[in-house]
Amino acid sequence: MKDLHVFMHIPKCGGLTVRQYYEKVFENNLTIQANHYPAADFPKLKNALEYDAIVGHLPLFRMIENETLVEAIRSDQVRVTIHSIIRDPIDRIISELNFKRRNPRHPQHKEMQCVDAYSYVKNFQPNYQSRFLSVSDQTDTADQIGLRVNLVNIQDSVDFFLRYFQSRYPERQLERAEIFNVTEKQFSKASQKLLKRDEFSDDDIAQLQMKAGGDDEFFGTVCSRCGRFDIGDAREFLLQELLQFALGAASQDFGDKCAALI
């Protein structure tokens, strides 16, 4: 049976650092990125099984829209192991704003120059991370998501993935990946000052945590489990409900709603 490793990179969750491991371990990777191969095209991909790893901004609902992959899983041709990193939702949205404001290639870059930073953060989309890893229009719980995806807290991610790949691919002789903060490193000369969490009052943070709702609880659940929510070594992807969803329950309405995620 072929093994396929999938890294679902939720934007602004430290994924570029961890993707260095996938690039060193696997020779044949597919990168899901807006300017390379957008997630919206993944359902039409016919040769998904030719890859050893699929990494990038690929929400779970997009993955299970690929009929070739779903049929291969159904017929035991492939075993899929999925990982994702999650982050404190307030830190994630602040990082997203900083990235958009500093990156001149981002499609919202010009718009972000005129946006009030505090208003942007306070009006963020709740449950972004849990929706990215859900399969229905009802945001799944941490326990439900944890049945499908190995979840890692961003603070533990660099060392976790180093140990994970060292134990399974010792011949690669991996070293600890360099932490890559694209906003600070690639756009360090940008004139915009980086927004920091400590610029918000305690009351603001409390209100943001209430709005974050499911994602705040989601992040807390993973943190309480020693920084990760691990479904085990090469454990076969639990697809019964996903297959049902992919083969008939997926609605255009849900697809439209989730398209905003990417």
C-alpha cells in the first residue's frame, strides 16, 4: 500500500518552517499555493497518487473532493497521514494582518494600507482553523478533527516534526529546521510597523477570545495534550464519514462558504 503524507498548512501557522522537513524527506512533493497550484484546482487533479507528499494551503474539504484520491483510499491503494499546525487564534490573525500589510505581492496589500489594524483584528472570521480542518458546514470539534488529523501546537512544531521524521526516515539525517518568519525576514525593510498582541488591552483580548470561540477552545485542547493531538504512527486515515461526505453530502453552498478560507 502506498503512503501519502499530507501537510495541511493553515495560513500564518508556522507552516513554511515545517515544510522544509517535507522537502528534505520526500522527493516528489506537490505544493498547494495560490501562485503555484491553487487548492481550488485540487479536486480535478488526476495524478494525486503519483506524489509522496502534498503540502500547502489545502483545506480538508478540498482534499476529499478529489475523486481519484477518495477512490484510492476506499480501495486500500493508499494510506493517508495528515498533519497540521494550529496557533492561538488572536496571534494568527495579527500575523495575517502584518503579512498582508508588508507583502507587496499579496492581492490585498494596497487595501491593507488603509485599514485600521485594530478594527481588522476585532472583525476577524471566527473558527478559521477548525473550519479549515472540518468536512461539513458545521464546524467540527477538536475531538472530531483529531480523529483525522495529527494536530501540533505551533510552539512545539519544529521539534515535533524533527523527531517525527528522524524516527521514520533516519537515513535522511535531518537537522533542526531554521525558523522562517516570512513577514519579518522577507519583508524586513517594509515601512509598516508590526502590530503586536501587547498593544491590545486585557479587555480587548478577552473580547477577542470570546469571539474566537471554537478556535480558542480548539487551540486550548491541543495545548492541554502536551502540545499535540497525535492519532498515532502511520495510523490509517479514518475516512468513513469523509467518504460519505465526499460522495454525496457535499453541497455547493458549503463549498461557497469554505472557498473564503483560501
